[in-house]
Amino acid sequence: MAATRSMFVLSKFRRRRYSITGIVILLLSMQWTAFADSTVGLMTHYYSLTPGLTITKPILSYENILSLQTTVNAKFTVDRVETNYDGIDSISGASQFTGDLESSVDTRQEYVAGISHIKGDWTFNAGYLQSIEKDYESFSPSIGLSKDFNRRNTTLSMGYAHNFDTVNGRFMENKKSKDVDNYSLALTQVLSPTSIMQLGYTLQNNKGYLSTGNRQIVLENNLIFDEFLPSNRIRQAVGIRYAHWLATQTALHFGYRFYQDDWALSSNTIEVKAYQKLSKRLQLRGEIRFYEQNSADFLKSSYTGMEQYLTSSSSLKAFTSRLYGLKLGYTPRYLGRSQFQVKYERYSQNSGLEGDIFMFTAELVY
């Protein structure tokens, strides 16, 4: 009986497909005068990647400090992805099709709302994410909990989120479901007045239809088959971050992340950031990131059709990538803690994908 009831609740949750727009509007309208401290951010990213991939990504965010203990936030994101290269997935991770060269445009909308409340040494978080595009929908509630120890020099955090996803790709006759359990654990430690370190662990359990429904594979005999992947995937990652402040008004950030899953895919990420205060109102940040991964154990360069699994996904192939970036931030004299930022990044993969990423941000505090 309990199992049947749980399945009914899950099915009902999937069918409702209600919009979070009302929640966002409600949060934007909250103005508690006693402690009101609101931040509105407008950010836009522009990706120009070759061959044939352009992404425009505006983001509108809002945060309101309702009291000394409670903060609410909301965010709205739009991804407009335009491809002019059939098979772009082989280098970018976007959808790969077999057939003739063609252009395509897809738009994804993402709504996020959350609340955070502090009680003593405890902090409680709750959130909700809704992402919708023409071939994929995701609904994800989340909760989080953290506690301070050692006079707030040590913080232990944990979180859980569940994704209720629906896949409806180009080559699918019917929609299929995908469920993801996300667990996270982090320990943050203040080492000295000028340095801090964080250790983190994440676990993700994927179940259901794990393909996109947008990829097909040409076999050695020129027959075309749909992609077929396992229905389960356990993904794990551990990471460490360290930050140190120097007397030269410089902050150095170092990060390392190791990832592994039960498809025999593993990766390493190394990241270094340097923040330099140029003046009272001007700050410069430099960034370098290196990434490498091997391929999934069942991935092959060609298939006969007798294999258990078939895929052409670029995200399952071995590759290395590099990213270099600069960001400049400015705080105007008469706008309090409001900020304006511009950023440029150069991204490249050894598979041939490369391009430029631009960002502009206006963050207004009132």
C-alpha cells in the first residue's frame, strides 16, 4: 500500500507541471522594511564556439534579507542555443543527429526559488528548481542543513535534492522518465585569519532513461540505430578548495576535483584563481582551469550492432580542455554595495572545440 501511494504521489508530481513563476513574483514583491536589504542582479553570458555553436544566456536574480535570520532568493535563466553543425555533440555535448547538415535553435528556461533560515549555530535551506526545454523537463526540490562549530571556525554542511526529469528527444516515440538522487557533504575550516579550506563530497544516483533521445549511431554496415545506454549510473566526486589572503591586497584560490562513476569514467579538474584589488572600487580576477577525462568503458569508435550499449556522446569520450579568463569588477561611488562586472574567457578542447565566452553583470543593492 505504501509503495502504491508513493508511486501515485510521484505520478501526480510529474503531471502537474506547474510553473514557479508565481513564487518568483511573490519573492520579488516582499519588502520587509525593518531589515530589507535587497539585491537584484542582471547577468548575461555569450558563448561563441566553433564549429557552429552559439549560446546566449541572460540571468535575472533576486535576494531579499527579510530579517537577521531569514533570506529568500529567486533566479530566472534563459539559454538560447543555436547550432549550425550537424553532429555538434561529438565535441560540445549538445544534441547529435545523423542525416543532413541543418541549423537548429533551442531555448531552455530555468526558474529557481529558495529560502535560508539561521537558528543559533544551525542554518536551514530549502529550494526548488524547474527547467523546461522542448525535449527535456526537470523539477527538483532540495533541502540543506549546516552547523557551525569551534566558535564558527568550522562548518559542516549536507544537502539532498531529487530530480524528477522527463526526456522527449527527437528520435523517441514516447516520453520517458529519469530520476536523480543528489547528496552532498562539505566541511569548511578556517585555518588562520588569512586562510580557509573546504573539503567536499557529492554522490549522484541516476535511474531511468539516461540518454537524450537525440542521438543515433551509424553502424559499420551503414544501418542506423538509436543510442542505448545503461539505466543506472552512480556518480561520485571529491574536491578540495583553499583560499589565502596576502598583504598585497591579493587573494589566491586553489581547487582540485576528482570524479568517478560506475561506467569507468573518471576526470581531474585543477583550478587557480587570483583576485587583485586595484583600488577601493576596482578589482581584477584571473582564472586558469585544466580538465581531463577518460572514456566510458563501453564507448567505441565504431559498432557492429551486437554490442549491449551504443553511444556517440561526446561527454563519454576521452578529452582534455583548458580555460583562461579575466574578470573586472567595479563598485560605483554613489551606489553603495552595487557592482558591475565584465568577464572574458577563452575555452578550448583537444577535440577541436574552441571559442570565446563573454559576460556582463549588473548587481544592484538597495
